[in-house]
Amino acid sequence: MTKHDLLIRGGTVADGTGTAPREADVAIRNGRIAAVGRNLGEALEEIDARGRLVTPGFVDVHTHYDGQAVWDSRMQPSSWHGVTTAVMGNCGVGFAPVRAADREKLIELMEGVEDIPGAVLHEGLQWGWESFGDYLDTIGRRAHDMDLCAQLPHGALRVYVMGDRAVRLEEANDADLAEMRRLAAEAMHAGAIGFSTSRTLNHRTLKGDPTPSLRASESELRAIALGMRDAGRGVLEYISDWNTPDTDSEFAMVRRLVRESGRPLSFSLAQWHRPGIDWRHQLALTAQAAAEGLEIRGQVAPRSIGVLLGLQGSRNPFTSTAAYRGIAALPLDERVSIMRDPAFRARVLAEFEAPNAAGDGFQRRMGAFDLIFPLGDPQDYEPPLSDSIAARAARQGCTAAALAYDLLLERDGRGFLIAPFANYADGNLDVCGEMLASPHTLMGLGDGGAHVSIISDASYTTYTLAHWGRDRARGRLPVERLVRKLTSDNARAVGLMDRGVLAPGMKADVNVIDFDRLRLESPFMADDLPAGGRRLLQKAVGYDATIVSGQVTYRHGEATQALPGRLVRGAQPAPVAA
């Protein structure tokens, strides 16, 4: 009998279908699953998975590695968290198609929307492309530690076709629409997995201008969707404020796009802390569309959506004070030493609490201490409201600002505060549990590669399994259902029928997980981006092995030399049954 390349022996297999885990071996040959069962013979290499959870590799449908994939082979932090396939080009931002004269516009858009420093992008991007196909060729020439799929971004497409008129939010004319339709079809044929757009005021360029796609008309979105229909492939990804002119009207427009194009669509779904958007109503509309045969799903997160505030990152509650600005550029240890001086502390707090305190809207929200919490170590992403900084300060008899200041100095300035702005209006994650349990949602919104100085949400895959599958005191979900959410549900939603399930013939992307020990490590700041750029990273404990196309890429959190990840060009068919 021919030896297998790799045999994962004796693990508890959650195969990605949602069926109950079972003890089995997984045999791999030529980058594919050869067999799942017992007594599978011998292999050139074995992994002892007794007492371990064995799952398909995770599929992350919402990342922003569009730049990092050009200059880096390792898609960290996502690859530390079991992700073996990532979809980038979300939120309508990316770097192709592009004319040389418009490169700066796309950098400013990415910097503003996704908080990736312009200096990093200027140094890291090689700009050896114009068309979307050229960009894919560039990505395809580099080996990676995971497979990558790219979406055609609306912002780049609109600027390419309309130039400055796109930035001025002018309406596309008939010639523009025809060209966008042609280019959309061309991109899908070249290997785009789909198309993404943004219609939210939260997405702005570095200069504060709205994203070019903000006011794109239905006729423009329809032309692009019909280009995808012409190509017969691709998915739609949609971000919106849902106020054009209201949720029902806009959702009706989305339904028309899906019906006319025949292409699936997903949209970001969350419980926002501001009035105006009812996520349960959106989910009900989604369920109704599904009942009518329209493929529409909400992308949801397993925990609150927010930012990390700390002295290591780019923001903290005192960033806008003159006193802090005066030391902001100093190394962390020097800043901590200065901030421990009582006189300096008094000055910062006085400036912060002054009636005319400076700061933009985002910065002012950093003073809403009734919904800001210490992250802690180990991290607590579901703290009770009684643990908010405001509540703790009231018990201690001090101001919330004073307590926040002192908390920032803990662990020599390496601690973080967490400030949720979605999915935490009720002071718990019950809404996330409801969203995760729905058959009309996809797991996502981790934003790997983006917001590099204020979030570490690419760790959500690890968090999902540990918190929702093991640690939560109430409302836990079956591990097999969570694994399905992280694997086959996402893979099928974007047309990747060759992965996400451990079955013969499927792509051999696998995680071997010490489920009892699985946990997140504390976020930390690294200065490993081009031009000395800094980013927040977060590792995990509990991944014995991550395997891509049959090759072990990570062992116990450490990278091997293997880089089997490749660009995935478009949808992939299911393997033909033997």
C-alpha cells in the first residue's frame, strides 16, 4: 500500500459539516484528504492527535490583506488563528484597477478607511500593475502561508473609470456604466472572487472625504452586478448605513440586485449602539429573501466591535490633550515614566476634563467610560457593566478619567482598555449568540490586516471556539456548529466548494487544536511593517498544527518553512467523487 504523505491519528474530528465530532484518523496525500476513518495505513509523517480537536482550516471572508499580500508571505495575525483561506478586498477598498496618476488616491482611501499608514503602503506596494488581472498576477507570484482570494473593490473601479468625478461623488453616466460592467466581467474572468462596495459615512479618506462609492446609484451597482452575471461568477459584498432612504427601501434595492444578477450577496450585520438600524429587522428581511430563493446573508462577529485603547496603540482617552501630544512620539518606557509623575498626571486630567477639551467625535467617545472596560490579562471580551471604568471609579471614589489614566500605566504601559461601539449595547454578547445561531449569517468582520493600531479582531476564530464553545457560562453553542460556521459555511458562501470539509478529495487544509488549552494571548505592538510601521498583533495558545494543502505551516504557534498558500482565482468546484 502506498504511504500517505501525512496521517493525523486519533483525533476528535469535527469535519465541518456540523455533524457530531467523532474519533477518527485523517490521511492526506498530494495536498488532498485521502481518507477519514480508522486503520488508514502508514504515512511518511504522523501527527498524534489523541485528545485533540481536528477541524478543517478556517475560511475568513472579511480581511484587508490587499497590501500585505504584496510585500509579505505570512498573513499574520490570521495565520496564527487557524485561518487557511482569506478573502481580501472588502469594504470597497483596494489597489486595482489603478492608473499611475491615481495611486495616491487609493492609498489615502485605504489609510482613511482601514487605518493602514500611508508610509507603509508607499514603501510596501510595488505598483507593478494597472488592471485587476495584473494585480492578481502580482499576488500570484508570491507564495504565502495561506490561500488568498481577492475581490474587485468599488472605490478603485470607480476612480479608474471616472477619475476625479468619482471622488466628487458625481453620478456615473451611461458610458461609465458600460465600462464598469465590462471591467467587472473582466475582473471575474481574471479570477476575482467577487466585488465589494461601501455606502457608509464611516468610510472616509485620510483627508476626511467620503468613500467614492458612497452615493453610487442603483443603476451603477446594477451595471457592475450585471457584469458579474455576464461572467457567470462572483459574489457581492455590501457595507451600508441602510438609510437610502431607509432600511426597507435599501434592502429592496439589494434584493433587486441579487435577483437580476443571480449573484449571492453578504452584508455587515451588527447591533449598533446608535438608533436607526434594527439588526433583527435586517435579519428578518434576510430570512424572507432566503425563503424566496435569494442568496443574501449577514456577516457577523462573535464579540463586540470596537477599539483597543492603550499607550502602545494610536489612541487612548488622553490622545487629544496638549500634555499627552507633547510626549506621544517618545518610546513607550519614557512616556510611562513621565506619566507616572503626579504633576504631569494632574495636567493631563485637567486638560481632559476641561469644558472645551479638544478632540474629534471619535476621540470624544473615548471619554464615554460607562462603556469602556479594562481588557485584562487574560482578556475579558464580555465584561459586566459593573466592571466599566465609570462603575469601578464610582466604587473607588475617584473620577473615571483618573482611573482610566492609572489603568493605562499598568503592566508598564502595555495594558489595554476595550471600547465597544457595536454588539454591546446590553452589556453582554447575547446578540452575538443570536446572530451566530442564525442559518442566514456568516462568520466574519475580523478585518485582518486593517486598523493596525486600534484592533486585534483577526483573533476572532480562536475566540469563537474558546468562548462560545467552551467558556461562556450560558448560551454556549455546539462546537461542531461553530466549526461549520468557521469553515464550510464561509467556503460555500464565496463559491469555494473544494474546502471547508474533511472528506476524501477535499483540499487538505486542517487544524489540530488542543481545545482544552485554547486561548488568546495579550495583544502587543510590533514594528514589522514596511517603513518601520507598527501594528497590533495577537497570538494564540492551543494550535498544535495548522496545515495548508497538506503541508504543516505552523506548529504550536511557530511558523515552519512551508509556504504552500496560493492565489485562488474565483470559485472552485467540489472534487469529483471517486
